[in-house]
Amino acid sequence: MARMVRKQIYISAEQNTRLRRAAVRSRRTEAEVLREALDDHLGDPARKKVGVARDALWGIVGIGASREGDLSERVDDYLYGRRRR
């Protein structure tokens, strides 16, 4: 983890309640929730943006394509070996 810098801020009672609930719900500290919210809002240069070409999930797209191009129409035939009605 990077070197931390202490900051003091004022938040509303409602924000405090929501922050506390979010921390409990996610089983993290309030500080962790705040840091994540700041990264999401301001952007985090340490988080590398993964392009479509380098995304692992895109690597499996089309893996189950049929030669006939009808996989979505005949999924039951391919999965179960017969036409389901």
C-alpha cells in the first residue's frame, strides 16, 4: 500500500450513516470505503484499464460457436443432442 496522508473532512450525519452501513455490509473499514469511493470518482492511475483485446473474458467469446452459425437457435440440440420442444 502506498504511503498514507491524513485528511480530516466533515460529512453530514446522513453520509456518516450510509458510510457506516456500507462498511459493515462490505466487511471493510470506513476508511477503505472512502478510499475506494475517491478512486472511483477521481480515477486511480494505479488501476490499469484493460482493453477489449487484453480482457480475459473476451478471449472466450465465440468459443462455443457452431459451424452453421445457429448456436443460439439450437442450443438445446447442441447441449442435449436432440430438439427440445
